[in-house]
Amino acid sequence: MKHGIYYSYWEHEWSAKFGPYVEKVAKLGFDVIEVAAHHINEYSDAELAEIRHTATDNNIVLTAGIGPSKSKNLSSPDIAVRQAGKAFFEQTLTNVAKLDIKTIGGALHSYWPVDYSEPVDKKGDRARGVEGIHGIADFAANLGINLCIEVLNRFENHVLNTAAEGVAFVRDVGKPNVKVMLDTFHMNIEEDSFGEAIRIAGPLLGHFHTGESNRRVPGKGRIPWHEVGLALREINYTGAVVMEPFVKTGGTIGSDIRVWRDLTDGADETKMDEDARNSLAFSRFVLGG
């Protein structure tokens, strides 16, 4: 099991350059850094090659997260939007592969965050989402990439809110490189049991995010980490465990994640680094790896 962190822990903007964080997370002891896939398309081939080289030199694995925009929604009732979504994913996956990224997770089947000021169609969106993911799965497989469909809480998406719904969706897609992604922040809102949700996902669990109920780093809240770790070991999970803390107000990240108060306790970058390092040690202890 490899442990990682999302670069956005330190940032205010999704579009912030993530290259410089590769060496930082390596020095902090992490195995993985997760980056925002939708901004990879803005990088030149030379920049991507440099980041890949730096990751290799530092023994860091890169993974990617994404929340497609509404105009790239694979489950839209508008066929033109669905086609734009497919084209976007093909471009993004092509560039993701240049970083030797093998795992991309998020609300790939939909868009994020969902606009609930408009009516939603769970049944229709799910059916179109299954079709959309099925339509890009082989393209991703040819690049060696797993598509990990994230189960989100009710406030961020309406299609998949529980591990059981995520498993059913992935089984309907029916492609070996399409898997389930779980996140303890979302599980805390939707699941009756952390352990049971992980066991339901079982061998279909392809990516796992961690964070406290307030999205601080693991160990600074009340998530039952020993229960989570026991379940991960029971299903023999060997993928990445990536902490996804969001603790800073401001910018598009703070706005999109709805961080309306400072969750760093006034920490500077040095203290945030220390918190991340301590959380990594805690995570290895309670989760394994």
C-alpha cells in the first residue's frame, strides 16, 4: 500500500503548478502525489517530461483527480455536451499518460460540483454515465490507465452516494480498468459503516482517499481509522491511499470545497508540512503500508 497527498493541500487554486511539490512530498516521506488532471492539458510536453523525470528521480508515483466541468459532462442529456466530454477525456488521458499516471479518479461519469438549482435526473444521468464511461474505458486501457469512479456525498453529486451504488455502476460498465473510488470524507456522510462499505467495494476498490470529517489531515478528527484500516487489510487492498485535506480558505479551491473558516489554525507552510508528515506516520500505523 502506497501513501500520498493531494498537492492542493498547500494551494488556493486548482491551476497552481504542481511540479514543485513532487520533491516536497518525497522529502516528507510520501510515496504518491495526486494532481488535478483537468489542468494537465495546459502543460507543454517539455513540462510534463520534466515533472515525470523529477517523479522518477524521487521515487514518487503520480495519480490524478478530476471533476469535469458542466460543459464536459458525460451524462448530460445534450449529446453535444457528451461528445465534448468524450473529446476532453481523450485529450486529458493522453496527457495524463505522459506523466506515467496509471490512476485517475473523481466524478468521471458526471460533472462536479453539481448545480442543484436545476432539476436532476438520477436514473437518466446514471444510464448516460454508464454509457459515457464505457465509451472511454478502452481508450484509457490502451494507455494503461484505470478509471476510478468516485462515490460522493449528496451535496456534491446525486448519482453515486454509497459504495453499493458505486459497485453496481462499475459492474454495469463492465470494463476491467473501471473501478470504484471511496473517500472517508464522503463515507462519513453517507455510509452506515466504514468497514462494511469498504468490504462491499472489495476487489473493485481501485483508489482510496482519506480525510477527516472536517477535511483536515487524518489524525486530527474523529474518523474511525482502525476500522478503516482493518477493512482495507481484509480486502487485501494494495492500491494508493491518498489524503485529500482541504484546510485553507480563498481561491477556487476554498470556494469549490466550501472552506469558510481557516482549518490550519493559522499554520504557516512549515507547520503544514509538519502536520502532513505526522499524518503520514499516523496513516501508515493505522492503515498499513
